[in-house]
Amino acid sequence: MNSFRQDDWAASPSFPSTVAEPYLMGTGVVTGEDTGARPLSPPHSHADPMLAWCYRGTVWVHLQDARWRLAPGQGVWIPANTPHTAHHEPDSIGCYTYIPDTALLAPVDQITRVLVPRAVQEMLLHLGINDMPTDLRVRIQSVLIEMLQQPLPEAASEWGEVPMPTDKRVAPLVQAVLADPGDPRGSVELFLAHGLHERTVLRIFQNDVGMSFGRWRTGVRMTLGARLIVDGTPIGAAAHRCGYATTSAFSAAFKERFGITPRQHVARVQADTAHQLYWR
């Protein structure tokens, strides 16, 4: 997982645009074999806005103050000159589409989630490996940009944003929770294992992410839990993976977080056309 310091983020290099006129975009594809548990590279930014999206498996996008966990068909717009990096879980494929400001229908000036339709995914990959006349390529790219900048459907569930404290004193603690959300140890036991005082941790989390450590840790667990149950993991097994001794305790935490029970969440996602179109 991401172990970069504040200095690494502050010193992140900026790469120039790789999209040459008259073209409107370019897409890079990275597999889990290329990254594994390691971030793709140290924090860096690009001169063009970038759409990071998941084609298969799970992709993590790291920002200085947050992380996004992306499932297939999910993506996030990252504004130009915004430091970031990413890593992919095993057998995952992540894609990175760069689009200059001049080609966008609306500016990308903040981190924004987006659904990448199945047809758009396949066409983006098709453009990357097939030759075609320039005018045809540009027309296709123009249509794809229009599709990518459609408003997000209200029915789409929340996903994957994990706010990150910036204080380096809690960095090892944060890494431990993200690496093993189901660790059964209590908060105080975790603090002691990392040589931290409880008051210090609580103050840092309240100042940096606006919530207690316990609430933040529950959010990490629920992000994992929602992914597991939609992926077919039995609710009891998902509860155990997320550190809950009973299914009822997990279900109560899940409902408090998302407003619906785990079974209702699975039913809603399976009934949603987004799931049918995008999930792999």
C-alpha cells in the first residue's frame, strides 16, 4: 500500500501531455502483474486531466488525502496537475485515459467519480490496439468523451473513497488497517502496537479527516464488505473478513453506514442496470 511521506507528495513531478493533435485522448493499460501490492510509481501528476478506471478486479487510486477503491466499470476523474499514484490487486486491470482540457466538454476541476459504460471500455481499449483513419479515430474519441462526461446516475451506489489523515505519525497505523481491515484487535491495542497515545490518534483523525479513528476504521471495513458481498462472498464470511464476530453486528454496521442491509444492497446492485452492464 501507499507509504509515501508528505515530502514525496510535495516533490511529485509533473509529466507533459502525451496526446498529440489532432487526437483527443490516449489510454494506458496496466495489469496486476505490473504492480502487485506496490504502487505503480511515486506520486506524480500530468498536464492533462486523467480518468482512472477499472476494467477487471480491484484498482486503488492514491491521492494525498484520500484513496479510491474501484471495481469494474468505476472510475474517477483526476484534474490536471493533481499528484496521485495507484496499485492493482492480483489479476486486476486498470486503465488510465488522458484527455486535454481543450477536448473536454466541461472542465475537470475536482476529483469526481464516474461510471464507464461497458461499450466505452471496450472502445477505449480497441482504439489503443487498432489502426484506423485519423478522422474516424477523432470522431470516435469525441463521442466517447461525451459519453464519459454524462451525469452520474442517481441510482449508482457510493463507492470506495477512503479519506486519509496526512499526519505522518499515524501513517504506520493507517497502513496496517488498510492492509488488514479485519484485524480483530481493538483500537487501543492497535495504538499501543504502533507506539501511539490514544489522545494523539483521536486528535489527528478528528483534525485531518473530521471523524474518530473508530468511525474511519468502520468505513474502511464497510468499503471492503460492500465489495465482497456484491462479488458473491456470503455475508457471514464477509463479516469475518471485516473483523466482525457475528453477522448481525456486521449487518448493523453496514446499515448504519449505507442506510440499507447487506442483503438489500446486493439486491439493489443486482437489479441496477449499471451492475449488469459493467460488472465483471
